[in-house]
Amino acid sequence: MGRGRRSNKRPWGGEHVPLDMERLGSLPRQESGPDGEDFHVRTVRGSSKTYRCPGCDQEILPGTQHVVAWPTEHIWGADASAESRRHWHTSCWRQRGNRAPTRRR
């Protein structure tokens, strides 16, 4: 049987929405740390809260794009892994293996 003639219209009538690469960047990805530990990493556009970056011990101000990272494996399971997530400045996350860790006082 033959197929009917196809229409150039989108079936739901809306216009094509181009792919938003920034939103794609916010999908979790997996990265290896300098010590070989694997992390889930997600880029976030910013939030309404202030976070403290573990890389530089400085604040990540509300609305600042940054990275959220958490280990892919945790001794107490996936929930504990997600609870151990940390918010990092993007540059601090990229440089985390190149300098000594900062300690809180």
C-alpha cells in the first residue's frame, strides 16, 4: 500500500524550535576527577541561593552560572551520592586538580 501525500506542516501546527545548546549543557554528564573518581556534573544557570565553592572557598552569588558535581558512586548508595553534591565556580571545577585544596577555617 502506498502512503498518502505528506504535508510540509508540522503535525501539531507549531513552528520548529531550534536546539538550545545552553540547555543541552545543563544535562548531567560524567567526568573523571584528578584522583580518578567519577562525578556527575551539571551546569546550572544560577539560582536564588548563595553557595560556597569548595575550590576557592568564595561565595557563588545568586544568578551566577556554575557547576554542580556529585560522585557517581557512594558507599551509602545513590541518595547519599546526590546529597553530597557541591556547587562550584565553573573555573574552579576545571582547575580542581591543578592546585592544593582550600581549607575552611
